[in-house]
Amino acid sequence: MTDCAIRKAAWWAADYAYAGYWQARAFLSRSSAEAYAEGERAPLVILPGVYETWRFLEPLVARLNDRGHRVHVLETLERSQRPVAEMAALVEDYLDENDLHDVILVAHSKGGLAGKMVMTGREGARVRAMLAVATPFRGSRYARRIPSRTLRAFSPEDPGIVALSRSVDANARIVSIYAGFDPHIPEGSELPGAKNVRLDTGGHFRILADPRVVEELELMAG
């Protein structure tokens, strides 16, 4: 086995250890969303990835709230298993019902696809920008092999992925941050026209804990 293969295997193992730990913590957590809803700085809306609740991202949520941001989470997203368009509609309704403006979306994986759809939809004017972490903007070829309809929707040929890739108006307001090696997205998360931040590490989940995520958010928030 080459040094590169060993390094990727180590990254993969660390990634799943991180995901397993925080999924268990999320399942056991009884934290209230209201605990993070106070702050004087730009409002943030959290968009988790597939099979994730907002509590999976709670370490990041807490760090951002400590920086003075009001953090909004949508219990209605549940585990983000709905089609992207339905997720986007739920976010749009939330922005409208709560009359939020100058919002920064903070998304992980699939959440970034829903976020981009929101930015180009009926409530797009309410969104200043989006920080997308490990989002499959071009899909993932691995999805073709998966029988689950929820995951197969990430195929590069899926109509939703194709339509979003052709919609470029919002790209300049997106920061896409991702690992150099993502075991779930071999295509990577580079988005044309966006600010692309490639981290010299590997993983799909554990980069949520990378300090650069908060740093990039702070640059966006000003």
C-alpha cells in the first residue's frame, strides 16, 4: 500500500469515527434550539446534510453563537431526507414567517444544495451569502450504485443536480469549503464562480470542526 493510500485510509477512518461520535451525541442530546437564538450579529440558518439533524452540527452551532450570531435551526428539516426542492421550500417558508433579512446560510453536504436553491428562489433576496461545507455541487458518482432513492439523488445525472449546476447566479455569494480528499464526493466540491477553499486534509464530516470554517464565516459576516 502506498503512502497516499495509507493517508487516505487514515482520513477515512477518522472521518467515520467523528461522524459516529457526533451522531450518537446528537441522538442523546436534549439541547434546545432557543439556546442559540440570541445574538447581535448576522443571523445564521443551519442546513444539515442527509441523515443529520441540526444537533449533529451543534459543536459548530455553539461556536458560531459564541461569536455573537443568532443561529436559527429548522426542526422541520428533521434528518434532511426530503428531496432538495422540498427542503428549500421549508427554508423559504421559515425565512418568510420569521421575516429574516441579511441571512447567512451555513450548510453541510446536501444542505448546501438546498441552500443554493433558496438563494435562487422566491426568498433569495433575504439571503446575503452561504458557507457550504463539503457540498456535492456536481453530485457524486458513488450515488449511482446506491439503491436508496434519497442517496441516488446525488448522482451527477440527476435532474436536480444538473439544474442546480446550470444555475450560476448565486455562485458569487457562496464560499465552498472542502477537503482535498472526500471519501463521499470524489468529484470534489469546487463551484465555478464561488470562493473555493480547499483544505489540505481528508474527510466529509470532520472538516466541520476545522477552524477555517469559522474563520471563513467571520470573513463573510464582517
